[in-house]
Amino acid sequence: MFVIFAVTGQYMRADFPDKEAIPQDFRLLMRSRHIYILFSALIHLTLAAYLRFGPVKPAKIMQLAGSGFLLIASVYLVRAFIVETYSTHQFTDLSRSGIYASLAGVALHLIGGLAQKRA
């Protein structure tokens, strides 16, 4: 995801070199969708540094489900960048769905991780 964040940044720079010519509301939409990709990348990097699966099966299942939600969230957020920036030029439910899926994924990881520590 961090590579996708860097690539989308370069793409925006190449595609919209004259930032002053872009309406400010559209520029804000575009940049926020770009930052959502960074948000997703940082969640993945943080989990990569700390995630340890333990022997408690229900907790492990919660963590795996959390990872699934985070993967889905990443797809939604990248898709939102493409659709909202280049197709519709407005907010869609893709961004909202990606953020909610991120919340669910982080919550499941938190619950699963706390359950592992208790055991």
C-alpha cells in the first residue's frame, strides 16, 4: 500500500501539474483520497511490525478476519481514489466503506490481540 501511495502521488503530480488551475474543492477531494491510501498503508505497516498469532484459536480467527477487513478496506480506498478523483469528481460511498472496513479490521485485531495476551 505504501508503494501505491507513492505511485498515486507521482501520478497526481504528473496529471495535475498546475495545482492553481484546479478548483479547491476538487483538489481537497483528490488529496484526501490520496491520504486515505497512506492511512491504510500505515495500518498495514504497524500490524506487520507487531502482529503475532498465538495459540488461542478464536483470537487468531478474529485477527485473520481483521486482516481480511483491512485488505478489503485497502481495495475500497484505492478504488475510491480512482473513481472519485477521475470518474465522478465527487464523494461516493467507496471512501466511507473503506474507512468503516478499516475500523472493523483494527477493532478485530485489537480484540484478538487482547484475547491472546489474556491466554
